[in-house]
Amino acid sequence: MKKVLPLIMILMTAPLAARADLQHRMTSSAALTVDAATTSVTRAGNTFSLSGNNVTTTVTPSGGSAAASLGGMAVNASTGVATFTIPDATQTTAGDAFSYTVTTSQGDALGSSAPSIGAVHNFSNQYSTAAGTVGNAAGSAHSAHGFDSVAAGGAGSTVTTQFVTELTVR
């Protein structure tokens, strides 16, 4: 123990150097995004629904004879327009309860070309957005890493600002 004690005393008297590597970085940025023009449409389809209870249905085609039928629809492949055949209904047993319901929905006709931006086309559900405006985003970042009067460039454009601070200790 007597040999170790002087060694410990010598180490305690030696000057200890404190070393640290610190890095601090601050960054401000602004990014402009300009959207492309978009048009989206959803075509409504043709529908035919028939339900009944205690009824007899009859369809008489032009130039033909009467025949029992439930009716239906035929769709023109080039236009998308449906033609509906609605049957006549007769109560099967007089005095008994009965029900009869026919529901049809005419769908949208097929378009011959894609709609232009902002144009109203022949589809039921549609939206159209013009392209964003390039080159007129406004605003500035200053030395205190703040932003002044930041504004996007118009319809279809977005400005995103960001401030990042980073501290590294090694």
C-alpha cells in the first residue's frame, strides 16, 4: 500500500485538462411547391331494380306477343346510355296483399374526349383544379431565423418554412 499511495498522490497533483467538442448549427429554409393541374371525374352508372310480391309481370315487345318477364335494361356500348324495359304488373290474387316497386337510374353518357381544366363535362361527379402559379412566392428569412410575410404563389401552390437548431456535444 505504501508504494501505491505516492503514485496516487502524483496523479492527483497533475493538471487535468477538460476537453469538449461543441457544435451548434441553426438553419432556416423555405420551400415552394407548385401543383400540376388535375381533373377527376366519376361516372354514374345505370341501375335497374325490381321487386314485388303477389304480382304477375308482363312485357309486350313492339311487334311481338305478350310474355311474362321481369323487364330490364340494355346499355348502348358506344354511348353508355341505357334503355329500360319496365313490365306491367297485375295483382295475382284479387283481395290479397301485394307490393310492386321498380327503380331506375339513368347513368352518365360516355364522353368522347377528356374534359379540359375548368370545363364542365357530361359526368355527374367532377372536380377540376388549375395549375399552381410559379415564380411569385413571397417572404423572407432574417438573421434571427424568423420569417416575414410568407405567402404562397397563388392557387395550387404551397410554401413550407422550417427552422432547425442542432447541438452536438462530443
